[in-house]
Amino acid sequence: MAKPIEVLSDDEIGQLLNAINNGEIEPETPGIRKIKIVDLKRPDRFSKYMKEISIIHNTLTRSWNELFKQYNLQDLQLQVASIDQLTYDEYVRSTPIPTNLIVAQGILDGVTIPFNFEIEVDPALSFLLDCSADMSKLLLDEYAKILNKRYSINLEVNLKTLEKDPHITNLDLPGEMGLLITYENNTKDKEGLMAIFLPYNFLRPILPYFSKNKHENIPKINNKKESAFMENRYMQKKETDLKNMKVQIVVELGRGTKTLKELLETGEGSIMEIDTKSDQVVSIYANNVLFGYGEICAVDDNIAVRFIELAGEKIILQEFAEYEVEKEV
């Protein structure tokens, strides 16, 4: 199969020629192949979205700064210091303990995103910014408003919990990449940092919108029940129709461990063993919450699962109730 030809735009050609003329890069020598090194342990997840990500979080900075002024926090005025890609494990190891963590969950078009993200507030800023539930909700609301306005999406960002230790929030797998947006306080004599860590698996359903033209009309949800739930997200729990929320069901057959070499050598027809015996039951999860156990069966031409033990409806409702936001007084 012929190797596809990469076609550069006029702007890209101009930038390339200018870089060669300025000595920033060397022209390619005929007969010598250039090798692009790819780090499989640190995949590039966000490069093509970095411009949009920068725009979003600079806009968020202005929105937050206006919010701080409204609450007489003139000594807290943020600016974006850096935007970096790093693994979740690197982020956790670089985060001080104790710190102030605002753990948040997203709901996109009425469907809960199964991975969370968090905002870290440097303890040095604690005397300025009270990381209470009320203030945290205000920060998250501004974040959702900016994304919804720019991309015409239906995203809700709710406070899940407030924590002090990054090791217990379990946002993603240790080796998975994430995005760290660091803010510094530019007020004189008032040092301190804030940061947002966005796991790749949280951003996955949102990233496609970043590559769209922000003026495109993206179809909105039509389901009346989902619309009602989104509009009433500040209602008290007893008034919220929680049972109409869509839940992602995952049936886990089992798990296994392979080296990268073994994985790359896997081909069609290969058999991979997992840790579940053929006569054991399988685990059933609802939005990463254990819901029960079952056994695999067939219904017509489809694979199905028969429930043989349930964790209980109360456990599931209690878990989702944590995502609700109390009605503002």
C-alpha cells in the first residue's frame, strides 16, 4: 500500500520556509529518513485542541475574576500560568497534601460522564478563597456556562465532594493522560496557585466539540424528561426526578494483565485469558457503582445477562444523590 502524502496548507508552507531561513530547523537531507519518536507511555491526547483549550480557560479566568469581585475578593485575581499534559499519577504525586480539592462531575445531554475532574486550590489561597460547597458550586457553574455558550452543548457540572488528599479521589488510571491548567494569583504580595486537572476520559465525550466551528448549530436534546432534569438541577432532591437519569451499565467479564509486547503480538484468532472462571458470575456496574451480579445468557441473537444478586436500589440512588446540587436559598 502506498504511503499517504501529507499535504501542507499555504500558511504551513510559509511557516516551514521561514523556520528554515531563520535556522530554527534544518532542511531535510535527501536520502536520510527522519524518525518520529512516539512515547506509548505518554500518548499525545490534546495537541490539536490546545488552542481551544487555551481560549476556554482564559475566558474562564475572566469569569472567575468577575465572580471574585462580586464577593469582595479583590486580592484574588487569577491568570493562566501554564497548560500541560501529564499522567494522572504525575499529577497526584505533584499535588501537596493536604490541599483543597473540588471534585466535580459532568452530565452531558442528560447522561452522566463516568469520570470526574477536580479543581485544586493552593492552601496558600485558603485565607482568600473559602472552598465551601457554595463557592465551589459557583466556580463550577461558571465553567459550565462558558462551555455551553461557546459550543451550544448541554453540559451540567455539579459538585460531587470536597477532599484534602488527591490519592483518594481516583479520577483515572495512573498512566492515563490528563490536562493540567495552572492559574497564578497576580495580585501583589498575595501568592498562591489554583489548578484544574481534566482526565482524558472525562474530556473524551466533549473533545469532538472543540474541533467544531463554535458557530455551528449543534442539535440540542429533544427528550423532554432530560430537558426537565437539566433545567431543574438546582431543585431539592425530593423534587428532582432522579429515576429518569440515564445510567451507563457495564458488565465486567473479568480482567487480565499483558505486557505491551504480548499485546502488540496479539492478532485475529488470538485468545486472551482473564481472571474469571467459566462458571463464575460476572459483576454489573451502573456508572462505576457495583449494582449486582449475574450470569451470561442468550436472548434470541443477542448476548444478555441474568441478574442473580442485586446490591439494592437504595445504594444506587444514594450514590447518584451525591451528584445533586441543593436548592439555593
